[in-house]
Amino acid sequence: MGEPGEFALEGRRDDVGAKLGMWLFLLSEILLFGGMFILYSAYRFKNPVDFHLASKELDVILGTVNTLILLTSSLTMALSISAIQKGKRKLCVYLVIATMIFGLLFLVNKGFEWATKIDHGIYPGSSTLLASTKSEILFFGLYYVMTGLHGLHVLVGVGILFGMLILIAKEKISQTHFTVLENSGLYWHLVDIIWIFLYPLFYLIT
């Protein structure tokens, strides 16, 4: 039977491995969205006028509200990790729930925005969009793909945080064992950072 120090060392190694694995996963996500950002920027450079006109169809106010929502969610996520490190389990639970609520609120707002565009006939394959220029069709194609993929990541993040609540309730996440919550926080912060790039690209750059 191993010594207590050996188990502690093994636990630290597992934590390091988990963090390394998460950073490698985040790197793959950065490469995925980074490629999309480059593609979008290249097409925008080639078609500045049409992309500018198409972007006028987007709701800047709603985009700004969603940005504030995700920034606040990053704060509550960070505070939840700080709370569990201090042994404040209930506070950690409340903060994780708050983060989930912000994430769902973001998705609801994005759903309203998409619904408005679809109601106006602005969606891939619609007669309204097909009557537009090729550049405008390209703009909205990129818009739906990139914001849709981001929204999917937000939804996955909410699911992950729900899993964290279960682990906290079972006391598998505690003051001394919180690496999995930290990794979930890293994922959530990445989702927020991706939106910080999407927001100006689609809503602000003219």
C-alpha cells in the first residue's frame, strides 16, 4: 500500500495532466475560430461596401447587451472558483448557477435576433437573401455559421456547468479538489473571448 505522500503526488500529476489536456483542447478551439476570423476578415477586405451594408441589418444594441451578459458571466465563473478555493461551497453553487443563467440569457437573446432575421427573410437560401449581392449572401452565411457555432459552444458550456453542480453536490469538487471546475472556467472564458472577437467583426466594424 502506497504512502500518503505518493497519493498526494499522484493527485498533483493528475491535476497537471488535466490542465494540460484542457489547454490543448482550447488551442484546437482557438485554431478553429481563428481560421474563421481570418476567412471573414479576408472576405470583408475584398467586399467592404457590401459587408458594411449587410452589417446594418444586425442589432447593435442586442449585440452589446449580449457582450455585457457574457462579460458578467466570466466574472461569476471566476468568483465561483475563488469561492470553492475558500471553502464556500454554497456561494460557489450560487455563482455557477448565475453563470448558467447568464449563458442561457445570451442564447435567448441570440434566438430573438435570429428569429427577427428569419422573419425578415434574411437566412441562407431565402428568396430575399438570394436577391441580394453575392457578398451580402456570403456575409450572412458567415454570420449564421460563426454565431451558430459559438452559440453551440455556449450551450455545451451550460451543460458542463450543470455537471459541475452535480459534482459539487456530491462533494467531488471541494476546497482541495477543484481542478475540474477550473478547467470548466477556462472553457467558459474561451467562449466569452470568442464572442469578444465576433462582436466587433459583425456589429461594429464599418
